[in-house]
Amino acid sequence: NAGVTQTPKFQVLKTGQSMTLQCAQDMNHNSMYWYRQDPGMGLRLIYYSASEGTTDKGEVPNGYNVSRLNKREFSLRLESAAPSQTSVYFCASREGIRGYSPLHFGNGTRLTVT
Amino acid sequence: DQQVKQNSPSLSVQEGRISILNCDYTNSMFDYFLWYKKYPAEGPTFLISISSIKDKNEDGRFTVFLNKSAKHLSLHIVPSQPGDSAVYFCAASGEGFKTIFGAGTRLFVKA
């Protein structure tokens, strides 16, 4: 059982380049999330999808776009990367729709923007 | 403004002793609180949770205490083991789908 799978694991971009971070879950979860982790800041929510076909902004959505491709897949796109987007990105999914249902995380994508 | 605060960036404890990790929150609409544990190069994993209608929840060596009037919760690990060395995130949820995380506390358990 793979759980939540993120690709790639590592990526280095130059300022202005674009890329898409991929995420897939095999737990038949309805809601999916993208977080970024920065030192001293914890995990901050970028975007989330409560169900297939819907997406909403989180705490720090600027500079990002998302696509809920189907129930399994939720991608995060950086159209024009900036050094401030250097971070570790985590995708997560949840069985329920309320906060009492724990999040299941992937192992992250470490992104460096030079 | 951070709604969930973990004011101790790190904590060092001797093996076998108690570890106490603290968390404060500001939003009184939060009704569910969770702790996650994170090892290097891995994603966070769920550890234990508590509903706002309770003041204590226990699971083996891990106990979470909630003080609603003080908007404070704590995670107790007894006895602490070297394998508990990790970053611990406090998280809070309310209406809707968002979960808000604290900045994390790095726990070192010395053998």
C-alpha cells in the first residue's frame, strides 16, 4: 500500500522556470492538500481540494496553481519560480472532510530555486 | 499572525524520563487538535489527537492534555525512548477542511 506518492523527490530550478509537482494517493480519500515547510514556520497550507472537481486557496497560495486531475491525483504548479519558493513541499490526503480525520502525508519534494 | 504556536524550537530529554511538548492556540473556533511526528526526509505521520470536548487522551506512552480555558495543549511521552527523537507538530482544526500547524518542536532523547 503506497499511500501518498510525490514526484519528484528533489528539484533545482532557475528563477523564472516552471514546474509541476505531482501527487497521487491510493487510499480513495476525498480531500487532498498541498503544504510547504520552511524553517521556523512549520507547515503552511498552499491549496486544498475538498473533493474531486473543487479547489480552494489556503494560507499562502500566491505564485502557485493546482489541478485536481481526478480523485487520486492533485498537482501543484509553479508558473514562474522565485527564490522565495525554495522549500519542502508536502502533499497530503484525508479520508473524511472534517479536521478530526488525520492527514496522510507523502515524503515531500525538496525544491531549490536559484 | 500564527494561530497555533509552539514556542520551544527544541527539547532535550534523557532516555526513560518524561518529555513534555507544549502548544498554544488563539482561535477559539478550533475544536480538534492533533499531534504529528516527523523524521528527517519523511512526511509527518499522525500520532494522537483530542477533541475539544475532552481534556485528556491517552495512547500507550503518549498522552495529550487540553486546557480550553488557557487555549493550551501538551503532549507527554513517558518513558521517552531514543526512537522518539523527531520533530513534533501540533495542529488544530475547526469548521471546514483546513488544518493549521505550529512551527514544530525538535525532540532529542539522549541514551
